[in-house]
Amino acid sequence: MQKSLNTRSFIIGCLISLPVAAYLFYLTYSLGMKDAFLKLNGDGGYAADQFFRFFTYFGDAILWIPMLAYIIWKKRKLYLALATGSFTIVTILVQVCKYFIVPDEPRPTTFITDGSLIHLVKGVDVHSISSFPSGHTATAFTFFLMLCLMTKKSWWLPVGFVTACLVGYSRIYLAQHFPLDVAAGIIVGIIGVSLSIPFQQWIDKRNLKVSEKVKA
């Protein structure tokens, strides 16, 4: 049985994600890398520290494992092409940027010489290089947009969007990335899922033809 993609929800998801990326790009352009980061890397207190320290894990690449397992088990492989395509493209884009296009790009604690200006969260291991783009943000927005395509439930748009945005902001709050890195992560997520849609649609059409031949 063919399962159509919810492209309307996906388009809305992209349209509300792009302004966030655009704002972060603009902030970086207008203020510069350092000041754009410091503007958003404020001390929100103990509760905020602990919240973002935990919430950032929603963008961890390890979540791909349960996601793929869920798709295979619950969705009966209907969206496996979309998931594997998105995972592959996003991973390649992030790794190529980090280690080939802009290798050893300094992170905030390396770039900003006056460490007293940076808010750090106790217990968080802050990285020093490979800043661009934010892999956690790319993963979070990939999940958000994939599930926009996979589910018909309207509640996912606001919930998924807010979740992805909080993951992106957590990378700045925890001093792991610049706003520019987060903006790029959003774009990577959009590109990865967008390029996977034709592959999923091709699989759907092929399965439909097979099903029709069996019925005939």
C-alpha cells in the first residue's frame, strides 16, 4: 500500500525554519561572529543551564538508531528510503564541511580570547574546533522535517519546530557553536530532507506498480 508524504506540512516546516536561519545569518553579518555569539550566549541561571545541558541531546546523531528502528518496525519500511537518504546526505554534508571545506574552524572558546565573556555550563565538555556547521542542529531539523512528511498529525508542526529551535539555541547557550553554525545546520537539514523526497517518491511509485501487478 502506498503511503503518501505530507508535503504540505513539510513546506510549512521549511517556511518557518528558513526565517530562523535568515535571522542568525543577519545577526552574524551585522554584528560579527563574536558579538552575535555573545548576544545569545547569556547566563540564564541554574535552571536554564540544566535544561539546555539535557535538551541538547535531542540533536545527538545517536538518535538516528531508534528513529530507523521505529520506521522499520512501526511504519513497515514505508519511509525507510526517506530516512536513510536524509541520514546519508545530512551526514555527508556536515562531515565534508567540518573536515574538508572549513577544517579546524575554531569554536567560540577558541575564537574569543577573553574567556570571561563566555557563559559556560559546568559539566559540559566544550569543544575547540570543527565548528561549522552545527551537526546537532542539522540532526534536529532533519528529524523535524522528516516527521512533517511522515505524519498527518497537525500538532507535530509547532512541537517539532520548537524542539528543533531549542536544540539549535542550546548549541549557542552551551558555547559549542556560533549562530552562523546553527543557521548552516538548519539549511543542511532542509537540503538533506528535500533531496531525499524524490528518492522516497520513486520507491512509492515502484511499490505501487508492483502492487497493481500482483492484484492484476
